[in-house]
Amino acid sequence: MYDDDRQRAARAVRAEVIGDDGSRTAPPGDPVPPEYQDYLTAMAWGGWARGGPLTHRDRSLLVLAMTAATGRMDEFRIHLRASVNAGVSDDEVNELLYQITAYCGAPAGNAARSVIREVRTAREAV
């Protein structure tokens, strides 16, 4: 369905940043069909794999902002956990929270803040 080289590149970037092939983000008991996972990987991670002037860090910050802005907290959580792999610091996430709140409103900022606290607590418990 997709160009094999591009699909491999998208999978490699996903594995580098997220650390998996996408299957572990599926809800328990609801496996992701392989065709859908291929599509999702090609669409989402193909942009990261194509290169360009944005670094993985830049893209990670953008994804965090966009998922928070649209209220996609499950995706925000996944990308927040992975943001360190893309070179994003806790200080940058803290600053991003101000931008989310200023431009998306207090509900989006508060939801993001809750997820940030949850993810950091879990990370520190390990």
C-alpha cells in the first residue's frame, strides 16, 4: 500500500522517538489492524522521516502543542513520555504549558498540566 522505503523510514523514526511499532498504544483487547497501523505510521511518522528544517525536538514540541490544543490527551500522554527521546527537556515542556494555556485556554492548559504531572510522577517512580 505504501512505498516500502518510506514505510521503513517512518517505522524507524517512530521506534526512535516512541520506542515501539505502535501496537502497544492500542487499547487492551482492541488490537490495531495491520493495515490501519501502516496507514497511521505513514501519515504521522512519514512527515518526521522526510527530514526538512524541523528537528525531532521541534516536531515533538509541535505535536505536544497540537494534541493539547485539540484535547487529545491520550496522544499528548504518549508524546510527552517520548519527548525526552526527541531531545525535549522538562523546562521546555514547562514553558510550553504557558503557551498552551495562553493560546488554547485554561481547560487545555489544566488538562495538559494534569498529564504532565501524571507522566513525571510515573517516570520518577521507576
